[in-house]
Amino acid sequence: MALIVSSLVSFLQIYWILLIVRILLSWFQTAEWAGQIISFLSPVTDPYLNIFRSIIPPLGGIDISAILALILLQFVQSSLTSFAAASMASGFYS
């Protein structure tokens, strides 16, 4: 069980980094190098971001949904980490 939770937390950390890179590069869409990276990251990150974009539309050109997506992902990651730590402390994984 510990291996599963640890692997999931690691996956979420990597995915969080990919989201940050995707969001930052969206500011440089006109640069050719950024467009190539975005086209690589979009199939991985956009399905998750589109969930939040359908709930919160861009406000004045600012995509607030990306912030909400990052906050929720960080919350899930922190919750899993806390669950794993509490379970290990109580001897659940032994």
C-alpha cells in the first residue's frame, strides 16, 4: 500500500510540474520553441485543465481555471502524503 501511495504522490508531483510548464509556456505561444513544447504537453495536460475551463471561463483574458486546477492537484497530493504519514505512524502499513 505504501508503494502505491508513494508512486501516486510521485506521479502527481511530476504532473504538477508539467502543468506549471504548460501554463507558463502559454504566455509565449508566439515563440516557435514554446509552440513545439506546448503541442507536446497539451495532450497530457489539457484534459485535466479543460475540466476547470468548463466551470470557470477566462476572465478578461486571464485563465483563473488553471490556478484552481493547480490548487486542487496540490490539495490531493498533500492529502495523500498526510494519509500515508498517518497510516505509517499508526502501523497500518506494517
